[in-house]
Amino acid sequence: MIKKGILVVVLGVFLIGCKGKRKVAHAKHHKKESRVTPPKSKKKTYYGGHEDLPMDTGEFVRFPINSIEEYIDTFSEIAQREMKAYGIPASITLAQGLLESGYGRGELALKTNNHFGIKCHKGWQGDRDYHDDDEKGECFRKYNHPMYSFRDHSIFLSGRSRYASLFELDGNDYRRWAKGLKKAGYATDKRYPQKLIALIERHRLYKFDDRAGRGRGRDVSLETSPTTSIYVVKAGDTLYSISRRYLVSVDELMRLNRMDNSTISIGQELTVRSNKINK
């Protein structure tokens, strides 16, 4: 009896060991089959085929902006590049960006990189997001990089007939550009032009127009060399007659002298700039 008992115990241990080995082998086989293949890297492309813009990696890139000054420092060069390529005053681009995006800190700008409040509109094929504006849950364009927003702003204005008259204006005439944008229907805010002009003059954004040049189609063989001097107003002078003498616009004279209206007085000193052509 004792021998039979010993034999049963030995057989039991042997069978348990075999089952355990089969379980381990099965577990290893299962682990091998569940191995995950690593995802393929995202293809890099140029946004809209524009090779002068950063590559679109598919990742959302946002610049950290904490003040108006930082916004201007970050995007002024981009605005000037757009002015040279498309003819939109850099001052207007910067002022619109500041106003529409809350200097890059607004809710829409933070989640979409949309710095100009451009809505989806018919035919938009890119990414989008929804945001409450004039109406609840409106569709807005979304960009993976802030520079794409600036380029799309240039294309948006230059490619629509209702803004065509703006491109007939002087590239330095930000006042008429601001008023023209409102007239063409860019914004519903009645004070939109005044807000843009105030931003441009408060932060001297007009200086970026001078640095960028006169924009698209500029003939570099006929570049202007501005000279600045002081003119003392005499009896019979008007702002218009002075502007004709120095070959500048009345608006330019008013801008140079921070004037709210065209009223002048005898003895008043005015900063004037004459554009002489270099041939």
C-alpha cells in the first residue's frame, strides 16, 4: 500500500509539472503574437506648397507670447515678408493680428493659431475649429503654425475681388487701408478702422512699412531716398500746399506730425519728408 501511495504522488507531481510547462509555453507564444508595430512617422510637407514657410510636420506649434511688445517682436519680420510678397502694409497685418488674436493670447488664437479671425468660408479644405463669434459655434480655420495664418491672411485679402481696391492704395497709407478693410466687409465692428489706426500709431507699427518697402512689384531701380527736415508754416500755407511742395500725401504729413486734423497755424513747425528718386 505504501508503494502504491508513493507511486500516485510521483505521477501527480509529474502531471502538474507538464501542465505548468504547457502554460508557460502558451503564454510566451501569446506574447509574441501581440507585439505592436511602431507607427510610421508623419510625412513632412510645405504648407500650401509654399517653400518659404516652415515644413508642416502635422504637429501643432504655438509661440509663447505674453505681451504686445513680444507679439510685435515675434511677428514684425513675418509681416514685412508678407508685405514684400503680397503688398499688404506690414502695419495693417500686425495691427489686425494684435486686435483679432488678443496679441496671440485670445482663446481662438491659442487653440487654432488663427491670428486674423478668418472663418472657414466655402471651399476651405484645411483643419477647422468652432468658436462663438457673431453667432454661436462658428467655423474658423485652424493652422499648425502661426506663420501659416499670416500667409493665409495675405492670400485671403489678395485673392478676393472685394478687397481689390485696397491694392491700388499707397503701401504706406495705413489709414486708408484700415478704412478700406471695414468698407469691404472684413469686420462688423463700426470702430474697426479707428482701432487699427490707434494700434498702429500707439506702437509705431508704421515703421515696419518703411523697412519692408512698397511691396509687390516694387522697382528696385527706382528706390526712394527720403530726407527729413523741419518746415515752419507761413501765412497762406495749407497742409495740402505743403504736401504738394514736398511730394508727399496729406495723410503722410499728418502721420509724421501726429496730427488729428489738418488745421495748422503760422509759425508751427512741421516735420516733412521729401522722397527723391535714385536713378
